[in-house]
Amino acid sequence: MTDLWHSLHRSEFSYLKAVAESWGLPFNAPDARQGVDQLAEVLLASDLLLGIKEILSKEELQALLWLDQQGGRAPWDQFTRQFGEIRQVGAGRLDREKPYLDPISPAEGLWYRALVARGFFDTETGFQEFAYLPQDIREIIMPLIDPERIFQDQPPFSCRVAAQREREFQELASTALLDHLPALLAGLRMGLDPRIHLPGVSDLELAFYSYLAQSAGLVDERGKVSPENIRQFFELDEGQALGKLWASWRESAAPGELGMVPDFQIDGELGFDHHQLRVRVNGYLKALGPGEWWSIESFIAQVKERDPDFLRSGGEYDSWFVRRPESDEFLAGFQHWDEVEGDLLRYFLSGPLHWLGLMDLGAPEEDSRPLAFRLSALFEDFSAGKIPSLQPAKPDRIQLRSQGEIRMTPAVPRKIRYQIARFCDWYPLKAEAYQFRISPASLARAEKQGLRVAHLLSLLENHAEAIPPNILAALQRWEKQGTQASIGSRLVMRVGSPAVLKALKRSKASRYILEQLGPTAVIIRPGSQDKVAQALIELGFFIMIEDQSGSQT
């Protein structure tokens, strides 16, 4: 920790004079450089610090005790929020008004006695501004203020163990995320809604999966997939794939969680470092023991007590435009910490960290809000920088029926499920398996994406239990000739003689004829009936139009 001299060495001359006058010390230095030397030497050598308990107020002593218990330093905004503000005054005003003679807060009283200093320290999340006790001052005064004190840094982060009633219903972490990604990516690639194959996945969870795919480089900001990155991703084993998703989410600087918390929304651009936010939250969790169920509310309370400014600090409590989504009520000021920072932490625990397979959740009942969490073995591995070794499930084979129906369980390799899905129409899950069907429309859609039926045949030959002969023959014919037959609704017009049809084809109405079926029958464009009828009347022929009910006009 920085000592008194280094805490003062950049101070203005007027501040050094104010500190000397607060202590009643002589001060005759000609400039700030010599003033620092004189003030530090005289204060540390005097007996004033030995009588600290009689000099300071009860509130000032409490502030020093609190700061000492934090390890000798605490974020500046947290300290001044708890023990009062320190007025910002220039050198001239400081000399004229002498605010140090009548401080407005315990923090200001300590500041003008140089018992508390202000400076930036490097932390895991970068440089941060702190209030701190100069180390030599701390070593002298704190044993006098608290004789039973054990000199130590801030104790480790901890929270209350969850009660049994808080975790009666348990939702264990899983690697389901990896099963959901093939549906999400194939749906984006083919322009299909992936939710038909994501049962029980909320819109909030789906939004996180989409964000995760973007962070991992599988999808760009416009939702366009990266075929090469997807191919490489599906080549990874389960541990490597989860590790890539975890690392890309943790390191991503793109806006994420702040726009996904359902209970509030933030208006405007913040320029906020989302990477540092995740690092700090994960840092709190690393201090907790594995295998134990912890109280979510106690965890949030500990963060509020020890690091309340992890998201916002200083004027940001009032400058950020945070409001309820359903109203114009703004959540400005530190008094709304539980509704902003608290809700963000709840979202982290019950959302991204659970969906990534890093955290089990516990709740009193199945449909109630989680009140407890337990870190999984995956969290320990990832926090230690290790890629877990996960035992893969025995691969399943694709089931293909003679009607073109395809059934694939989650045990079918993800790469195969992704590729097969792009050739098929999708149907809802049944018996915990993905349901598809091969159709002319799905094959035509796949061809527009640059896929060849020969590739589908290769996938089926290598991964299906069997290929029904009729499906094999149909796919081979499609590869050579396309659709062999079609069934659909057409608008057919029949005329009384070939002469009528010849006259119509020479008229301006010929553009409405799509296909000739014979000497007296043609298919005409839907919606052109009245125009064709008018053309025939002009040629001297009456026409009768019959609708689906059989009525005539």
C-alpha cells in the first residue's frame, strides 16, 4: 500500500497547508515539493497520531475501522457514499473559506488530516479509483483504534449456504446448449424458425444463444452464418466446443447482458466494457467453494457490500437512463441498486451461467424464482483455464422411413443433424427426437443454398440405419431429373373448338396463357378470368365462369 509521502507528493500547496493547519502543525515550506517532505516528516514524528482516539469524532473513527476491515482500501465512490462527500474546491477558495475547519462529513474530516488518500490501483479489471489508508499511517493508528485487531487484508468473498427449503426443486446444469445450436444455425441458414426444435427454450434464452453464436464467430451482426467457422466448430469435441463458447462469451466486448435483463432496459449508448463486467462477476464466484449450495440473495448482498460499483459508479447512478420496460419510471440513483445491479446479478446466475452448463439452480418450487445455486465441475475447469474432458454419448444412427420421414435423437452427432436439417422440412419434436421430412420443396430450397442431393445421399448412406429403396430411388432420380410429378391447383379454361383457342392466342390476352393442355384446353394465370372473358367477348365469343361451388356467371 502507498505510504504518506507518496500519497501527498502530487498535492497542491494549498492542500498541504490545510492538512498542517488541521493538525495544528507548523508549516513554513516555500513550495509544494518541500512542503510534502516537511509535512510527512513532522506528522509521523509527532505524538499526535498516538492520541488519535481523542482527536477524531466517533463517526470518523468508524470510517477508519471500516476502511481497515476492507483491507485498507475501498472503491472511492463506495467510501464517499457510506461516509459522506468531500467538497471539491480550488486553491483560492480553500485558502479563503477553510472548509477543513468545519468538515461536512467524516470522509471530509479524514481527508483534510491526510488520514485517507485517493488514488488509482491496478485490479483484475483494470485501474480503479480507491480511498485508502496510507500504509505507515495505518500501521500506527489502527492498533490504537482497535487493540484486538488482527492485521490482515480483506477477507475472502463469501455468502450464506442455501437452506434446504430454498433448493427443494433443482434444475441441474447440462450441455443442452450444444444440442440447441444445430437447430439455431440451420434455421438461420435456411430462413426457418428454429423454435420448432427448441421446446421449452424461452425467448430470453434464445436471444442469449444468438448472442453466443455471434460472439463465437458462427454468425455475424446481421445474422448471416459463417459456413467455415461452423464447420470448424462442429469438428470440436464437447469439452472443446463448450470451452470455445465460454471463452468467446467471457472475452466479448459486444453489448450483451445489459440489453437482455427482462426487468429493466437502458436507453442510449454507454460505451461500457462488458468483458470486464463478466470478469468481475466470475471473480466473485471463484471465491466460493465447489459442491456447496449458496444463497443467491446472500451472494447479491455480499456484492453490494463489498463491490457495489461493479456496474456503475459516481455520477453514473444518475446519468444512466435505466427504466422499467413497461413504464417511464426511471431507476436513477443508488437507492435503485437492488433493482438494477441486483437484477443483473440474478440474470447472470439463472441465465447465461446456467445455460452454459456452469451452474445448478435451486428453487422452493418448480415454477418459482431460483433462490440457490451450485457451481458445476465445468465452472472449476474453465476458471482454471482447463478444457474439460467430457465423455461423449454413443452416436445414434438416423432413422429414415419410406414416407421420407427422418427421426434423429440428440445422440446423432451435431454436425450430421445440422447438415441433414438443411435438406428437410421441420416438424415438432416427438419422443425426445427431432422430426424431419424430405420433400420436393425442401430439396429445392436446399439446392438454392448450393446443396446437392448427392451430399444428402452420402450422409444417409454413412449415418442412417437403412435407406428405404423407394427413397433411394426417388433421391437418385431427383439428382438426375428433378421432380418426377407434381400435384397442385391450376386454373383450366376449356373452349368449344380449336378455332376459339387459336383466336385467343392471337389476341392481347395471350399473355395470360401459361400452358396448353390440348387443342381446346389451356391453363391461365390465376386472377385473369375477367380479362380473358373480356378478350373473348371482343372476339365474338361468350364465356361462362364456374367457381368451386359450381355456380356460374
